[in-house]
Amino acid sequence: GNSVTQMEGPVTLSEEAFLTINCTYTATGYPSLFWYVQYPGEGLQLLLKATKADDKGSNKGFEATYRKETTSFHLEKGSVQVSDSAVYFCALSENNFNKFYFGSGTKLNVKP
Amino acid sequence: KAGVTQTPRYLIKTRGQQVTLSCSPISGHRSVSWYQQTPGQGLQFLFEYFSETQRNKGNFPGRFSGRQFSNSRSEMNVSTLELGDSALYLCASSRTGQMDEKLFFGSGTQLSVL
């Protein structure tokens, strides 16, 4: 079946530090991969996505590369800001009418 | 452009009761999906509706049901509430439900079952 595993949090970093949040997946077919972000008191927002192997998704300084050989989609940012503090969710979908499989979420705390 | 609106924002119920949650999608969006978010299980897909038809369903018991109206607004109902149903219920909408579309989430309804 389909599943997503991401590193447990919370992750605490100082401002301007490098961020990596690991995500690996299991899928029966050829999924698209996503990172969503949830700020306190808000719904999820799409951060970036990649639809096929070797694609790189990027947005707001965040990047993730779809690695089929390692079934991974790790999220990276070179220099985090306090405003990046949120919960980050890795997810996959196999084009099945908005049926996403989400990881458990990783809370990021960025300290000034 | 208004976002996805969910009402109510908070609900407190007791075991055995039933509850109805409402979701108004973004104007022009006809696909509405529902997710349950809990600290232990994360986000889990409940079901998706398009043009008043349920097209996809997750692995939840029959106590969880939903419907969609002709104006695309959707409701979900949980009957015979259990303590384990306490969760944040998120609604999401997109134009047609195809994967290359952006999915927009509401802020959720926080349900507490006592």
C-alpha cells in the first residue's frame, strides 16, 4: 500500500541555519509528491510538489527532489527564518481524486 | 476571493451523540474532500465529493458519512460519537479533483468528544 514516513520533530534551529526534513515513501504506482505547511491556527498550504522522478519542486527558498531510487523527497532550505516555524507534512497522491497519504508531520521551531 | 470556510470552528459533544460539520469550498471549486487530523494518526483521508457524488472513500467506519449539495457545499456527519473521534476535521477543495490542481484547505473544525 501507500505510506509516507517523515522524521519526527520537533526540530529546533536558530535563524539562518540549514534545514533538512527527511521524507520517504512507499507507493504501488507512480505518485506525485508534495510538501504542505501548516501554520498555527490555519489549514494546510501547498509548499511545493514534484510529479515525476528527478523533478525538483521549489518555493519560498524551500526545495525537494523526487528521488525514485531512494524513494525519498527530503525538504531543504538553506537559511531558515523565524517565520518558517510551522508543521511540515510530506504527502503523496496517485491521481485519485484528492486522496493524499500524509506523513505524521514535523514541527519546526526557529529561534531568533 | 474567499477561501475554504468551515463551520463551526469548535464543537464539544458527548459520546453517543451525532455531529454535522459544514464546508463551503472556494467559488468555482466542485471537488471537496475531508480529512481527519489527530496527533497519533496524522492526517487521514475520509472521502471526496464531486458534483454531489462520492468518488473516493478512506478506511473509516460507516458512522462517518458525507454529502455534497448542488452549490458544492459539503457536510460530513459522524453518528454515535466515540472518544476517539476527537480530532481536527479539515475540508479541502479544488476545481475538479485532478492531481495537478492546487488543493486549498480550510482551517478546520476542532471536535472534542467527552
